[in-house]
Amino acid sequence: MRIARYRYEGDVRYGIVDGEVVREIEGTPFPTVESIEVTGIEHHLDDVDLLAPVLPTKIIAVAKNYSDHAAEMGGTVPAEPMIFLKPSTSVVGPEAVIALPEQSTQVEHEAELAVIIGRLCKDVPEDRVEDVVLGYTCANDVTARDLQAKDGQWGRAKGFDTFCPLGPWIATDVDPDELAIECEVNEQIRQDGNTANMVRSVAELVAWISRVMTLVPGDVILTGTPAGVGPLRNGDSVTVTIEGIGTLDNIVSDTGVFS
């Protein structure tokens, strides 16, 4: 199942994407797909504006979860997961603009698989992680690399408005452990990886993070990026594509105007 959050005639709604049709549902898709009820209202996909599929309370991102990316950054995989937070205000959806901040001259893309939490949970065993995950979407953990190095911590570098594109929808029926993941900039492949190469699996990450903090419905976990991160310039078109989910498209702008 593919679950989208969209705007139609000024109203924001959730729906099930079936081919080129969006079937509106009652309320939200949380906590589980079993609770979803359709209203009978349908729209053509071209007639709606797709939004970020969730507005999370928090975004927990995992650093250095692909050994090739850790190596390209001059480091190694840490002994335990290394996590950081991105603010909810960094979230934008498909087709939205990634705004280049004036404070940075080195903004880069990071294609990632995003986990969408479906239930309130804490201290989740690895063998129960599937019970608390609603589904998965594409993410771009946009990073001001120069500020990351300058500050020595990542709050500013990762936290600018528009620095967390998510979408195009939530896929509920994919196996997260072996999905091809790509990033293209201006139709040129920059990143070409597979979630099978993650150092720690989705189940390991969700279980570990849930021992640190309570997870609530709609929370997002970014699972790390494969090698190939690179610069984003004014006017660039950047896409993140994940097998079984779809493609997240965004445009880069230095005007500070975004949607």
C-alpha cells in the first residue's frame, strides 16, 4: 500500500495511491494500515499536490551507517549507532524547493531510506519492530558540509528549513533490508547503493533508538546514506529513488523562496 498526504482545493488529507488515483481515507493512517477506512472520494494524482507524507514530532538521523560513506568522509563506522536530530521545520515534500542558506557555500545531498513510526513505543525488541513501523519513504538529509566541519556538531548544518525533503508517499509493504537507493542531480547518478549494505538494519536501529527515547506516531528515522554525497547548486534538480517506494524530486534555489 502507498499512503500519501496531499492538498486538494486547499484541504490537506491522506489517501491511498492506486495507480493514478488517490482514494481519500478517514483521518490519518496511524496507528496501522488495518485501521484505515476509505471515504469513497477519489482524485486523479495529477489533480492533487503531494506533500511530505508526515509532519513528525522529531526526525532521528543515523550517521555513518554505510561503511563506504564513513570512509569517503574520512572516518569509520562507530561502535554504536551515532544519532542526531533534525527539526520538524526542516521537512518539505515532493517538488518543494531546497533553499540554500546564505551561511553556507557547501550544501550536499544525502539519499536515505526513512522509517515512519506508526505506534507510540519504547524499548522495542528487534523481533517486534515490524509492529511499530507504519512504512517507509524516500528522504534527502541535506547537509551544509562546511558548517558541519566548522561547528564540530551538526545541529545547524543539518537543521536549516527545507533540509529534510520526504516523499513521495509511505510504502507499507516493502522489505527494508534490500532496496536499491539512488540519487541523481540533473539526471546524473551521484549515489548508487543498497540498504543491504547498511551496517545496522532497520530493526537494529529502531530497537536501539527506542531504548534512548520514546517514539511517537509519525516520527521519522533516517537510516544513513551510501557513498557519493556531493554538492547542490542553485537551479539543480535532485532526485532520490528507492526501489519499491518511488522517487522524491526537488529543486535547489538560492533565493530563499520555498514551499
